[in-house]
Amino acid sequence: MSDIHLRFSKTLLSNKGKFCLEVDKHITFGEFVAIFGKSGAGKTSILRILSGLDDVDSGYIRVGNEVWLDSQKGIFLPPQKRHIGFVFQNYALFPHLSVYQNICFGLQNKRDEGFANELIELMDLHSLKKARISQLSGGQSQRVALARALSQRPQILLLDEPFSALDVGMARTLQNELKKIHQHFKLTTLLVSHNLGEIFSLASRSFIVESGRILSDGNNQEVFVQERLSAKITLIGEIIAIDMQELFCIISVLCNAEVLQIVYDVEQGAEFSIGEQVVIAQKAFSPMLYKLNNTKHLV
């Protein structure tokens, strides 16, 4: 499988009325693509259409040499034949089943218990194998959801805000594990996320979606950073406080679970505001802040 071609349109409904989701993109096999944009822009619909959970008004989806969707020819491959793993925002686990039973539910071959046990070890769930879903923490539930998605041996992994309900420390741990899983299983991964730190950590390519249109497409620096940096990007964070003094200001930036403080003169500091997401870059011995494109009005 060399690439994925998505070309489709679908009418969607938002709180502002109807709009048209239009996608025409090639994704190379093995890429990790982030989809970023405000709620209701059509991000999750892209995942649902690719997975076969939603149909389109018109369009075409080709994965390698296999056509999954062709509205003109009446081709619509059902979800169970699309070799996709999907991790939903709310995990969508079966509460009446154990961890092991949830993972086995996704097996293509119900006798393939060896692979289920491999996933349990990979996701560090062995001690919870017989536990009910109601007994699990958010991080443990997310591990189960990921293992169940992988149990289908997918070519493509779809993730819809998978870490949004987790605390910063747990989210970071699972992000690191997701990197390893993406490489270990040689997946093509599409991630819907509002978290720029998460996107910069995981994705090699990003789409910015607004009102059904993909406005930007490229690597993270091309898509989000306003100007070309001569320094190495070190951290992505959110401004949580600006302390204006007479001759200088102190800007506090939340990066993961830590708060970093950067000193600016008053004129420079006035360009920033609380809630903005920024890149912290190191130039010589003085850290600098750079605003991120297309974020303030989208999140």
C-alpha cells in the first residue's frame, strides 16, 4: 500500500447552519497526520467517513490499490472490511465485559488469543486482564481502547481526541507509547486534536480545518509557526499570566506540567495575551516566544 487518496464532499450541520465538508488529499502510507480546528469544523467527520461509519454526498476513497468508496460506481466498503482501528473520544468500551473480552472483541479471528495477549503485555494491562471497565482509571481505559483498536491489525489508526480527558502526566505517557505503537505496527495514523503540544510531539504533518475546508497542510512549523525560526524549537506552551512591570514584563508559559517564565520589555510583552499558544525557541542565551498561526480563533 503506497498511499491514501481522499476526495469527497458531505453536507454537515453546525450551530450556524449547513456547510459543506470538502476534502481532496493524498496521505502517504506511514505518515502521522494531525487534524486541527475548532469544534464543528468537520474534523471527526473526516475520520468517520474514512472508517465507513458515515457516507458522503459524493466522493472517492482509495487505499493503495483498493477502492473503499466510489459514489459514482456505487462502491461502499463496510467498516469491518476497511482494516481500520478507531479510538473514540469517549473510548466506546463495553462496560459489562472485562479488559480481555473488550480487546478480544476486535479480533479478526476469535481464535487469535496469542495476539490479544501480546497487546495486553504491550499496553501493560496484564494485571487488569480480568477487571471490569468500570474499575479502570481514564488512562487504563485509554490503553484498553487502543489495544482493542490494534487487535483488528489495522493499516490505518484513527484517533479522535484520545487524550483530552486525561491529566497532563498521563497524557504525556500515552503519547510516548503511541509513538512507539505507530512505528512498531507501521501504521498510518490520523489524530484529531486541539492540543498543539500533542500535535508537535506526535505528528509529522498537520491539516487545519475550518468550516469544512482544509486551509493549511504541511509540517508543523509550516502550518503553525508565523515566521521561520533560526533557533531550534524546544517547547510548545500556553500563556497563563503576564505580569507587567514599569520597565519589563514577565510572561508565564505553561508547558506540559511546568510553568516557565520569560522576561520581555514592556513593548514586546504587549504583543502577547493570556490564552495564546506559543513556541518557545532558544536564540543564543535568550529564550524567545513566537505566536502560532491560526490558533487563537480556532480553539
